[in-house]
Amino acid sequence: MAYIAIRVATTSDIPILLRHRRLMWWEMGRRDESALDLMETAAREYFSKAVPDGSYHGLLAVNPVGETIGGGGIVISPWPGVVGQRAPKRAMILNLYVERDHRRRGVASELMKAMILWCRQHSFSSVALHASDEGRGLYERLGFKPTDEMRLDFNKTANES
């Protein structure tokens, strides 16, 4: 895609990473401002350590006039072993977000392809993600398959599920 460039996020991009993460949650229906504030505080603390130490590999999509129009990242975490992989670590894609005015133009696809390529180049045997309803079609077209993961949410009561 000629109209964007993909670049690696640095610590100076943390405000952008925070904005994208907050908007991502907001657009998925998580509208409780106090819960979003807690998430943002935790994310700021996380990114301030994980971006410089490389345990978060963020990528940003930039248009020809230098505006960041999207982004995503890969969390690299210690893991006790993945089938088919020697390194005791795991890769997980998250925070894929494209600004509203730039959607449906291939930006998310280019970001995903760049993150998948990075994982392959760094010898991960797989990469996982959690899919929003809006993103599921893209992920399936790129070859992602549902897994057997389940979750118990401690922030909801049994009646809210």
C-alpha cells in the first residue's frame, strides 16, 4: 500500500499507543470512564517499561503527511513452552486500531501483515490475538483460527454474563 508507511513505535509514541488503546476499548462498547482511566494508567506504566525493553513491539501506520493513522503491537511474554518452538516465550497481537477516517483502505491489513512477518522473522511458531466483531473477518482472511481459550471475568457478576 503506497499511501502509508509502517514504522516501529518508540517511547515518544506512548501517548499515541494510549489513545489507540482507549479508543479501541471505547469502540468495543467499554464506556465506563473510570474503568478506562484505570486501564490507561496501567497501560502507561506498562508501555513505559515494555517499549524500551522490547517486550512490546509496537508498529504505527503513518500517512504521507506524517500523521499516525493506525497502530498495533505484539506482546512478547515469557511462556513455559509452545509446541513446535524452542524459545520459552509467546507472541500476542493486540491494540490494532485504525483512525475512523482511514478505515476500509487496507491500513489494518498492512499492520497485521507487518506484525505477522515480524513474528515469523523472530522464530515464533504461532501468534495469537483476541478478535473484536469488526476485526474478525480480517483475521480469518489472514489465516487466524478460533482456539479453545476461555476466560473468567472477575469484574462481572454471574448475572452480567
